Amino acid sequence: MIKKLTILLVALLPLLAISYSTAQVAPPPPTNLTVTEFMGWAKLDWDVSPGPVSYRVYKALDTLPFMHIAQVMQNHFIDMMVPPGHVYRYYVTAVNNGGESLPSNDVVFTPGGPPPMHHFGFISGTILDDSTGQPIPCVRVRFFKPWGFMYFREARTDTMGRYFAPLDTGKYLVFASKWPYLPEWFDNAKRFEDATPVAITQGDTSIANFGLTQIAPPPPHLLVSVSGTVTDSITGNPIKGAFVLIMRTVRETNIMENDDGAIFGNRNEMFFLPELGTLSGVIRATKTDSAGNYTLIVPDNAIYIMLAFMEHYVPEFYNNKKTPYDADRLVIHGNTTGINFDLVPNPNVQNSLAGKVLDDSGNGVISKVLIFKKATHSCMLPMRFTHTDSLGNYSFSHLLSGYYYAKAIPMLPYAPAWYNTDSCGARFWASADSFLVDGNVTDINICVKPINITPGFASISGNVNETQTGTLVQGATVYALSAVSGTVSGYDITENDGSFIFSNLAPGSYKLVADKEGYSSSESPTLTVDANNNYTLSSADLGIKDITLNVGKTDNTIPEMYSLKQNYPNPFNPSTKISFGLPSRSMVQIEIYNLLGQRVKTLLSGELSAGNFSLEWNGTDGGSKNVTSGVYFYKMTARSPEKSFTSIKKMLLVK
């Protein structure tokens, strides 16, 4: 039945959108809605309703009317826009293509004690299409203080293009966005510094109308074809009925999600594949014919990623890439042929992996999940990716036996995390725990932490490069950390040009940290974005070191036992060499600690073949900790299926 529905979906694809079918009867309302305090925020939970595609969350401030503030797929929601001094009321509805349910029960949340008296005014307006004059529904309207912070309320236009919001008295910069329109500040400004402030006075209603310019769809002569063949990599035979998807890049999908305020992207660009779940940013999909050939019609002069999928094969992005984060970016200019895929059949093994992505309260979090296999010289090879269901469940099948890492990249408002058994997730790959897959492995649960979001219109951008070669690094996770609290304020994942951007930060001071499997992490100095730099910082570049470049075999002999030798030179300034021996293929970790027992640096974490090896530590490169003269310890742990080994030695850094 699933295959028949999928085939029907493909047959109904319009030129640039994917549609899908759901039940045509409105679902029953959610039940048992509760609200609790979570890190100062309002956390809503309710029972799962039968039949919904999503849930809508409604909120009222003090005695004002309820307004729609979010649409989610899971049965919980965290509202971070709850400053003290107000009473907040909520209800939830269930939604599918048949309609919207009746409201759930109401709940009330009062942070920080009883609310004081506040002075309110109102803002309203109409948003029209510049070219047609027609109203635009579901435009996201945000209100910012002139000094860069977002007011805790935002609004949406109705089917007539109208919006309305109560605001505290004062001046605001108003921003309207909806894909595929060019976002705009009031009044007809493309940059916030050119925006016209809107004054809100007590009891009065201010008007701020917009005319948005649509990003024009390409005319027929600017549509081009992308074609190729999907074959079996073992036999070379064509594969009939394989899905081929052409998708937006991760960066473009994120921009769309931000413009629309929808964490799942454009609903018309969602596409379900078995094993992978619901993908977003899919603009065109097709299936191969009996000769394994496919053709897709797409806009010209654009950048895409492409995915081929067939049951009983390993999913593959173009050029044998496994995840959307390391996938090749294809720049399409004119009709393009030869975009071929050689799919690898699933290994003939029954090993499987399953788990959940959870927050620290045990709630499931919708996420992408990536798994990496340990390999030689500390490399972690990306193997598979999938999406969780609405309860945070994920699974992989047909995995080769071996040690793996797992990483969750959740929907907002949570930060990415690696699987770790000792705490709620690991921010950096070097602190992640590996696990053995040899049979059916379950309960590999990844804990993720919420992001401390204070929205604003400040921005920081830059690139991540490899320090020794200067190569731009794709797929690095860059965190913006509050310089005051150290909490995560946002994250981005670098594109193929190594670029990252944070475009919705509150003014303030931050540190940027880059993390990429197989690389040492890197931290920037404190960066401040405020009125002095027009709330914008560019070229905030970060360098990370490929640690595999520092590990090498010293000879071709195989030692009889594990060993860790004394570093040389010792004392040293600034670098020293650490040598060790492995009698068999082993998982190896080498870490540097200071006298307080704090980990200063992870030099190596991965699988190595048998042999004698050496690596170097430069005492000027301490990662996130300050390295000064003094005594340090280096610890080696190694294990194979037969043996395990631990050794600690002391060394002296003299600067």
C-alpha cells in the first residue's frame, strides 16, 4: 500500500512542488494539555491525537485575544517568549487536510510572580503582492526594537493579508517575510538601517502596510533538464523504479524556514521516503525507467543537491555522499547530463540500530540523525542519515559490524549533540561515545539541550578552513555561544564554500566554536555585535586542524604488545612528539590533561590498524582551554575485541 501511495505522489508532482495526501476528516482535539516551567520558559505537553498531521499552538497575552504562534508535529512545545510581568494563556488544536479540530483545554502560565500594569497599543496592516495587488496570507511579521532585539510577539497575516498585534508602547522596526517573496522592512526598506520606525502609543492602532515582491518563477526558456542513470554498483545493471530527488541546499532550506517561521520548511516541498522519513526542500522528484534513466526539469542557474533512493540499497547523494551536509553542491547551467548514481546494495547482514532523540526531560525531539563508522587514523566516515518520527524515534538496518558514532541535528529550539553516555549529549565529536553494532542494537538515545534563543537582527558570518592546508571545510558545525553564560545562542553548518552565518542574533558578545568529526575544535576570541559595528560582523573566520594529518606510522613492524612511550623532547616548547604501538587493530584515544584533571585536548579518537605510530602536540594549541607552562599528563586508552590498554605519562611544557 505504501508503494502505491508513493507512486501516486510522484505522478501528481507539479513542476516545482511536491504534494501529498492525508485523511480528509478533521481530527479530534488534543487532550490533557498541561503547562510547566522549563528553564524559565513555558513548556506545553498534551496527549497524542489520532489522525493529525500537525498541531497548532495558540497563545493569549493577559486579557488580549488568542493568536496562532506555532505549528509543530510533536506533542509538546516550548515557548521561550514569556518575559515576566504578564499572564500567558494557551490552547492547542490538531490539524490535517480535513481541517482543524476544536480547541483543547486552556492552560495558564505566570512567570516571575503577578504581572504589573502595562501600557499597550496596537499595530495592524495589510500585506499585498506588489505585482498583482492580491493579499498574501501567512506572512510572518516580526517586531524589533531599534537597538536590535526582537519583541517577544510576532504576527501572521490572514487569508485577506491582514495582521494585528498588541505591543508595549514604544518604537519598533517591522519586518515581513514569506517564501518566495523578498523580505522587507517597513517602509519599503531592504536593510534594517533604512527601516522607518513605527511608534506604538497607548490605546491607539498604528498602521504598517507592505507590498512584497515575489521572486519570479523562471520563464519556460529558463527551465532546463537534469538527467542521468541509476545502476547497481555490483552488477552494473540499471535499476528500475529508483527515486531521484533534486533538493535545495541546507542553507537555502534554512533561509526558507526562517522567512516562513516554519521549522519543517515549505509544506509543498516535503517528500516521504521509506527508511529516510519526511525530507524537506524537495523541489522535484521522479523515478527511473526500465533502463535506469531519469530526467528532471528544474530552474536554470541554481545550486542543488541530489539524492537517489531504492529499497534494498544504501541511499546516496550524488558522488557517493551519505548526508545532505557533505553532499556535493551541483551548479546547474543549461541542460545537464551524466548525473549518474551507482547504488550499493544493502550488506547481507541483519545488524540494526535504533534509539530516540530526547531532551533532558525525556521528550522526543524531531531530528536528523547521522551515523559515522570508526575508521583508521581517527577518521569518522559518514555512513547513513535518517529522520526521526514525531516522537524522536529513529532506526537503521543492514549495518556492517563495527563501532559507530551517532549525531542528532534537531529542529529548533535545540542544539545538535553527539551520543554520550555520561551526560545530556556531547557538543563536540571528541567527547562522543562510540558503540558496537553487532546484532540488533537498541536504546542508543541521544540527548539534546535547548538553545538559549534571544532573537534579534544582529548577524555574524565567516568561513571555516583547515589550518594547515587552507582548504575550506564543509559540514562543520559552528556554535554561537554567549560570552557571558557559555550557553548556545544558535548554530549553523558550513556549506561547500566553508561559509556559516548567524542572522538572527540579539546584540551582545559571543564566542564562536567550530566542530567537525576528525578535526580539532576551534574557538574564536570574544566577538561583539552592537550599534558600533552596525550589528553586523563578517569574516569571523575559524581554522580547524585535520588531526589525521598528524598521525603516521613510524615503521612497518607490528609490536607484540600495546605501548605508550615517553614524549620527546621533554621538557618541550612549543611542540612534542608522542609515540605508541598497537599489536592489533584497535580503537584508540589519546588525551591531554592538566594538573587539575581537566581535559585540555583530544589528540586522537578513532580506529587504527596494528603498527607503531606517532603524533604531535603543539602546546600553543589548547582548544578551548588556556595552555600555560607547567606539568601535563597524556593518557592513552586502546581496546580491541581481545584486549584493552590504558597508560598515563607526565610531560613538562616550558614557555
